Amino acid sequence: MRAFAPGANANVSINGATASVTTNSITITALAENGQWNNSQVNSTESRVEVKLDNQTIVLENSRLRVNELDYGAVQQGDQVRLERGRVTVNSQERNPAQGAAANDATSEPKHETAERAP
């Protein structure tokens, strides 16, 4: 998968409870949990799009999707992303956030304290 530069052509539209962000043929649809979106802000550069909707932050950067600082993995041109009730789906497949350091700890060897024993 090749990286894309999302920022140059980001389009955002908000219609009550539905916000739609389109950049580089990726569409992100976010549904408000409490009726409708009240505040929105978009920051865009050539390699990054950041959309703030009330207390939710969506970032597309270097082919990666982050929602509220949680990494949901790579996305590519043509993908359809949906954010609804705390769930993220990409092309109708639910995604869980990457666990980052927590995942590394979980997959590493368990740490056991060792007590020194006298002979």
C-alpha cells in the first residue's frame, strides 16, 4: 500500500448528526452520539488532516487513522470509514485500536520477581 497525502483536498460537510470527511478518495462518516455536532474545526497540511468534532478528534496522517489518540491502522484510497457509538469500521469491518505499548507488554515474556535464595 502506498502512502497518500490527504491534506491538499480535504472536504468536510456537517448535516446535523452526520459529519462527512472526504480526502484522497477516503470517506469518513461520523455520527454524533447526542443529537448533532455543535462545533467543528479542520486543520489540514499536505500530509495530515485533523478534524475536531465537539470532543472527538479524527486524524489521517501517513496512511494511518487515529480517533481520539487511538490508532486504528492503515487506510487507503477508496476506503469507507464509519465512526458510530464508539465503534470504528473500515469497509464495513469493525476495527479495534492498536494497543501500542500495552500490546508490546502483553506479547512479551511475563516479568517475574526473583528472590535471591541463600545456600
